Amino acid sequence: MLLLGAERELILALGIVAGVFIVSLFQLWAAIFGLALWAVGAWVLTRAASFDPQLSKTFGRSLRYRKLYKRAATPFASPRTFGD
């Protein structure tokens, strides 16, 4: 599910991190850094969501199945057996 054009979990995590900089440090430089982090992070997450709305889940799944798939497909690869 998308929130502000990005993945909901990622945009909420970004909001929490930016909020920590803005509220808890209570410094002008931290507020500026938190707002800049929010603006750039939201833009990056929106661009990533336009590429794939479930990018973080897809990336996590690809890391889990990395052992099963070779990095480059080739017609000359030996057959693989599963369930050894």
C-alpha cells in the first residue's frame, strides 16, 4: 500500500528518523537536516515506488532466494537439482 506515493513502511520509517532529528535534538541545524532528509528521502522513495511499488519486499525476497539462482543465466549451465 502506498502512502504519499511511496511504500508505507519506508515512508513511515523515514518520518520517524526525520522526526528524531527535528524534535529531539532541538537545534536549528538538526531541524534543517531533518527537513532536508525528509524532502530528499521522500523524493527517492517516490521514484523507487514508481519503478516498483513493492521494491523492499521484492529486494528482500531476492536476497532470500539468492542461493537458488545463479547471477547470470546461460544456456550452457549444468542442470541444478533441488531438495538435496
